[in-house]
Amino acid sequence: MKLLIIGKTGQLGSALIDRALSSNFTVVAPPRNELDITKVKNNSKFLRLLEINKPDVVINTAAYNNVVECESNLLYSFDVNCFAVKNMTEMCDKLSIPFITFSTDYVFDGITQTPYIETDTPHPINMYGISKLSGEYASLIYDNTIVIRTCGLYGLNSTSTKSGRGNFIDNRILDSKSNKFLYIRCDQTVSPTFVNDLSKAILQLIDRQQSNKKYNLYHLVNEGLCTWYELTCEIYKILNIDTEVIPVNRHGMDGTMKRPLFSALRNERAKELGIVLPHWKDALRRYLKIKYCNKFDELNN
């Protein structure tokens, strides 16, 4: 099976490519300078990619996911998270190619105490969530689409070219080297997800959807839930880091922007297909072992 994967340099895209290649998939992954997804409607590069490579499935992992910047950079957030997704879906539909794209826990408002399932009604409370939900709606009008909602992603390829910092886990480890204590928010409950586990589940979903396309919207996250404070405590516990973690309740606010207080997800539909992801604590231990196994002494000094 041949996959065309968009977003090859991101945490999810790079992990998915590695997993697909190790699972004997053929992968085509154009770099961003060869395919600007915000210009798909107005040029033929994407269509040529489809016609030349004839992929069995197209997977879009590209997104504008700087939640704070989305509040002021509205046009670009909708260009990437909605309009580009719609245009790619439409072209794939014309050629009868299945299209997979990703959404977020931020399509929900967080006014709950139980993990959201696929049939729960979305109600985003910030512009990032609105742009992603718009992308869901714009792509799901086509029968060839699968939307996967996920949450709190972290992966081995995590360094941000803009900030020079990595994902939440890497940042907390970096913070511990120069701080005796940290204030970490305890007001948000999430489902942190290791992209290696997510990538495996995506390929399982592709395989099982071929014979049984039951749904076009799925949740895929590591099992369990926690606050960012609890996640930080678990990181430091595993690595024996003695930085004190102090919980702080920001009541879902990030400046003037609201974040959902509870946005953990449950993989109800994936489990119907026999797809089960490990618990987030197990995933975290494996991530830290892979990425920091040779640095434990350094981190603790």
C-alpha cells in the first residue's frame, strides 16, 4: 500500500513515516517547499502528486496549532486548518482516494467530567478550536474522508524551529535544569498522546477500514487522563528530578483566551475495531526511555 503523507517534518508526520516504512508501506512525503497546502486550490502541484504517485491513501498531518497565535492570525489559521483541508479532500474525492486528516480535543468546550466520545456535540471556545472544527465540517461532506481527533501530542521529533524548544515534556525537562520549582497549571484535564502509539493506531485503522468502513470520525489518544500538573509530576518522578512542581489554577484562561478545562477523549469507535492504545503513563515511560536513556545522569546533576 502506498501512502502520501503531508507534514513530514512535524512530530506526527515524521513518526507516521517511520512507522509506515517499518511496516512495509510505500511512502511519498513531499517537503513543504514542494507543496504549500494553502495554495492547493490555485495550482496543480497537489493534483500532479496524486496522478503521478497514485497513492492508496493520503494523510494530512499538517496544521497550524499555535493556539494563542490563532486568536490574532485568523486568516492563516483558517487557510491551513480549514480551507486547505477542504481543497485536498475535494481533489482526493475526485480521484476516489481516501483522505485522512486530524482534528483536536479543542473542538469541545470542556464543560464535562467524563472523556468526550465521537458522538458528543462540539462547541469550541477559542479560534483554534473553531478553525479545526470548520476543517472537520469542510472535509466530512465528502465520503472519502476520515477525521481523527487527538490530544496533547508529543514525539521524538519535537524541536520547534521558531522557538528552539520542544514539546511539553521536553520543555519541562529543560525547565528543571534551571529552576528549583515550577508553577504548572492544574486546571486542564487532557489525554497526552505519544505519536508513536498514535501512528501505529492510524495504520491499524487504515487496514481495518478497508474491509469495514463503519465511521468517518474517530478519537485516537493514549488511554487515561491527567492534568498538565500531574503529567509534569510523573515526568520528574520517572527521571528522579527533584524540581518542586507547584499546581496553579488559571481557570482555563491564557491571557484573554479560554482553553477547555476538561478535554480528555475516549476512543470508543476505534475499540469497536480492536484498536487499543496503551495508557499514557506507559507511553510516557517509553518516550523518556527512548529519548533520554543516555541523559539521566546529566539531567539529575
